[in-house]
Amino acid sequence: AESGVVIGNFTSVGGLLRDQMVLLDLTTVPPRVSSTWATTSLSSRCSDKAWDSWVRDVAVSPDGAYAVVANTGGAHLGTLCDSAARFELNTRSRTVGPTWVASTGGDTLLSVAIAAKAVYVGGHMRWMNNSLAKGKAGAGAVPRPSLAALDPVTGVPNSWNPGRHPRGVGVSALLLTSSGLLVGSDSDYLGNTEYVRPRIAFLPLSTGVNLDSTAAPASPDVYRAGAADQALGQAQRLLVISQGAEYIWPDPVDTGIDWSEVRGAFAAGDRLWTAFADGSLVSQTFDGETVGEAQVAAPWADPVWKDQQTGSATTQTYLGQASTLANELADVTALTYSGGRLFYIKSGSTALNVRWFNAESGIAADTSAVVRDVVIPATTTGLFVRAGFIYLGDADGTLSRRTLLGRTLSTTKVVVGGPGIDGVDWGHAVLFAAHGPLAP
């Protein structure tokens, strides 16, 4: 390794201001403090009466690209207290900020370990994805007693949820091996008092969740559903090559979905996700022609944990709450997904909203943001992403596209479809991109 990360109760290292976290250049002897990397994100005050230093563990990703810090300190809005936070190590700045922050809502994190497809955190927590409450489950909170696996890209929890109850002081050590995860704690049980594992437990990776690709397809077909000229439940399959619809399949796909209630749809991996006006997110397998059984995502109500008392407050259970996205969906007019993010537009607004989303677990981040300096026509009725572009269907029937780079969007709009271009009315329909059976 060319660099290493150290955390602790310091405010300077080697004569340079470095508050609680420092990046070291390991190519020199002795190691030298990096003069081009620093963060001020750990300078916030947490609970003055309890903690002067509140970082508890750090791990570096296998490729050395980033580090994740696990923190205690008491929940304070706008800080990294009681959270896990990812920092990019290849950035050159003296004010490096976190790529994402995964909050517990007031519970201590003590340990972290990083695998290729998951960031494992341990501690005394009751929930994750919980930045909107303190000491209780806020909007978006999902039960994760003592252990959680976070998506490395988004920080949003995966569905992996072995749990550890009673929680005691917490999981103070995690060690990742080639075959599994070693868990060191102060209690005798893993699960909900199910497995006797005094102080040390081992969780085989082979029994974890299926972390196969949940990425949006790069060069898919495009489907148009819910338009006035279509029968209920039908989606029209189009092949988009460069501009507009180059070919329209004569036989529509019968999805069985009531598209009149759908606010947006997208594909991730082999599943089609639909967002409904009642706030629900539904996923189904989809191979381009056949739609599988619908599964409603309710990750905040894990059946193993939702009725189990936490032990921290009278009658309090691990039951979480639906994300704020659920309340927004009634006003959403178009929605799509790319790079671990949901992009969506709300009625009467010209803002493009964005929030992290984990397509493996169906968990939407507890907070959202607005893509700055981007104005979207309020008449937009459909969105999809394809080959590095975000496409916008407008109420006037046209289809335009803009370049999508991460969470930023170009201001240049190019009209590529519409009644006068390809003969397709792109307005007033749900648009989504997915691999069809004969996709290029």
C-alpha cells in the first residue's frame, strides 16, 4: 500500500492540522503526513459531556481508493457523529468531504470492515439509514441490531441482517477473511438470542445475500407504458439506437401492471421496479417479455425484528419507518435510476431530485438532494437513462436527452424524438429502459 489512514484523539500530526484523521504516505521512511489530503468533516463537536474524540474505527477498501470511518458521539444534525462515513483517498484537497454518511440516529458504531461488495459496520445501533431522528426510528430507518452491511457506492444498507440481540456494549471488532466475517463483542448471542456465540462469532460469506449486479442496463431497449393509446397493463417495446425509436416491436408486452397508478419505473439487474402513487415500491423479475411475481419493498418492517423490543426504551421495538420518498411519490411525475441514485421530478417543479437507492435491498436513502444548476421542464412526464444520457419525455410528445455524469447533468438539450421525428408520442407515458430478449 502506498498510503495509510490513522484515526485518534489528535488535532495535529507532524505539525499539520489534522483533526481525528490523517492520511500517511507510506512510500517514505518514516511515513510522512500527506500535505495534499485533509478533512475538516471530523472537527464538529458531538456530546461535550461525553466525548472529546469520537472516531472509533477505520478501514481502507481493498483497492485503496477510499476509507470508511465508524463513529460514536451522539447524534447531531449535520455532523458525522454516530455514523459511518466514506472518504475518497485519491482526492487532493484540504477539505475532503464524505461521499456518503450512514447514520444510526444516535447509536454508537465501534467497528468497520470493507469487502469488495459491502462495508460491514458493527456497534450498539438499533437502526441504520436513520439521520432524521435521535434515539428512535425516523423516516427511512431500517432495523439493524448491532450489525449491518452497507452498499459501498451509496452507504445504504444491503438486506443482510443477521442481528445481535441483546446488544450489550456492542460489536467492537470485525475481521474479514476470505471465507467470512469474524465478529467480536461483549455478548453471548448472535441473532435474536438464537445462536450461542460467546464473545466471538463467525458469519460465512456463503450464507450472505445475493449481491449479483443490480446496475441499470447500459444499452437497453426502451419501454413506453400507460399511454392513452395502449391497453391496460401493456408496455410498448422500442429499440433506441441513436435518435428516437428506430424500431417498434409489433407485439406489446403484457405486464399486468396498472400503469395509471405508476409514477415511474426502472430496471436494475434482472428486476423491474415500479413506484406507485400510494408510496409503494414494487419489484418483479423481468426478462424483456415476462414479468414475475410482484414484491412490495418494506425493508423497515423486517419480520424477524419489527416486534422485538430493543431494550433501550419501554415498549420500543426495532420497527423502522418508510422513507420520505414514500410521501413524495404521490407528486412524482417521472422517475429513473442510474449509478445507485434515483432521479425524479415532482409535479409543478423544475428541480431534478436525487437520492441514493439500494436496488438489492429496496432501501431508499432517508434524505434527498436537488441537482444544482439544473432546470427540468415542468412538463416532463417520463425519464429513462441509456448509454450515459438521461432522456426526458415531454407532454408535447417530444423526447430530448442530456449527458449524465454521475449526479450532474449537462444543460445542453438535444431533441431526438417526437411525432415529427420518429412518429412516437413520448408524452404522458411511463418510460423505462430494460434489456429486451433481443437487445443490442
